[in-house]
Amino acid sequence: MKPFTSAAILGAGSLGTALAKLLGPKLESILLVSIEQECVDGINRDHRNPKYLTDISLGGNVRATCDHREALAMPLVIFAVPSAAVRSEAAKLAGLGLPKETPLLTCTRGIERDTGERMSQILRELFPVNPVCVLTGPNHAEEIARDLVTCAVIASEDAPLAEALQDLFTLPHFRVYTSGDVAGVELGGAVKNVYAIAAGMAHGLGLGDNAVAALVTRALAEMTRLGTALGGNRDTFSGLSGVGDLIVTCFSEHSRNHRVGFALGKGQTLEQAVASLGMVAEGVPNTLSIHDAARKAGVRTPIIDAMYSILYQNKPALEAMRELLERDPRPENS
């Protein structure tokens, strides 16, 4: 494949802004497509996003727009919008007639509530012919934008495309691996957000490092059990998109889901915790869709069940955590 020279990024939030900063040295032009006129105006006027990562300077080759039609001319379209917006954003492009040869790369983590579909499945549904890839891993936008060392994985059934994107994204501080397990890398990236809320809650409750370490370890076992049942490869969950993303999301100060969980552990309501965050914490809506997926698959997921009971059945956090500890003892590998 020919090297990419330009790209459109849908979404000018933290992730979209960080990706524009990351790819600036590798592309001749980058188009950020946003629904927020304030962001568009600020980026075009000051080369800074006035709402997200406000201290990050973007290159002169980065331009923003609210007009999705401008993305049609780009040889690569990157989705960096919240999971709830992927279908509507994709539908806009499909309705405008996106060329069938344009590759689509989703960086969004989540499972759609009503359909149970992963983000790449939504794109495949709306774009039956276009090549589709996934980028995920332990990569917080705040650190990507500051050129801190990061690793990621790009998954696709199209190996040449995955390798072309690997070349595009690889920088001295950003190392990229490839994978053919699209389902596994997406499931790891989605499910870990639920566990990050649980870890934040445990920290907020003051349960201690031993308890949080045990929680995250059991979360990995649960993630692997569910992920393989839903079509992922077991080995994927011991990689960057599995345990790697789980670790950073459960312990990082940048983790929105951890911050929501911490607020819940300190006694805030879900509404208060989300409002104080001011951004989307994907684990909150995804707890619903992932809980549904686990029940349909018949997989035992006690941590996900506990989080569902706290977020959507008003169970007190401490009571749910106590019930997890009081379950019948069992062999570790069962």
C-alpha cells in the first residue's frame, strides 16, 4: 500500500486532539471534524483546542471543520468519538457517499447498547466494502499528546492495511504492534472500563492496595473468560489491549472511569460523579451493554454484575464489594 499523506479525524475531544498532535509530523494535512464550533474556531485560530488538552499546540497542517463533507476527500478516516456517537457519525459519512476504498480506523472503545456490536462491527454494517481497522491499548490521550512513551496495537483482517497503519503511527515514542484478532482487542478495550470504575471505587472506599490488586487480577480472569466466549483469542487478553489497557485504566490519574469510581466510593451519586467529570466515561454506559452481552453468552462475571448493581440498581458500593468477598470459595483457575 502507498503511505498515507493525510487523514480526517472524527471527534475533536481529548483523543482526537492527541491523535492530531501525534500524527502531525507524519502527515501533510490533518482534518479534525467536530460538532463543536468552539473547538473548530479555536483550533483554526490559535492551533489549540479551547476545550480539550488546552495546553497542547497543534501543527500548522491541522485544520478543523464542522462539515463532514470535507472528510470525503481524505484517504483515511479515523473515528475518535464516544462509542454512543460512532453509529451516527458513520451514518453521516455513509449518507454523504464516502468512497468505498477509504480505510476506516476506529480508536473508540465500547459495545453498543441495543445491538451488542463492537465499534468495528458498526462500521462494517454501514460500510460493507471499506477496509476497517482498530487501534487500542494502554494509551491515555493526555500522555500521547505530550509525547510520552506509549505502545498500541492495530488490529485488522487486512494485514497489509494494518502494516501501513503501523508505519504511519510508529514514532520514537509511540510503538505499534499488529494483530489479526479484531474481536479480542476491541473486547479488551471495552470491558476494562467497567473494571476501572470498580478499581476507582475500591480506592475511594479505602480498601487498600491488596484489595485493589486482587480486584484487578480477578478482573483479568473475568475479562478473558468473557472475551473468549465472545470470539476473542485468549492470548490477546494477556497483551496490550487486555492486561496492558486494564492496568493503566485501573491505576492512572488520567482514567475517567477510575475517577468516576473513586467519586462513587467517596459517596457521590452516579449523576454527581459523571457531572463532576465533565467528559464521557465509557465504562458507565458500557456496563449496561457488557452486562447484557455476558448474560446472553451465559458467562460468569461477578465483578461486572456487581458494577451493574451499583450503577443501575442503586446498590451501595460497600455492600456490593462485601458480597464479592463473601462468595463461595473456588479454585483460582476456575
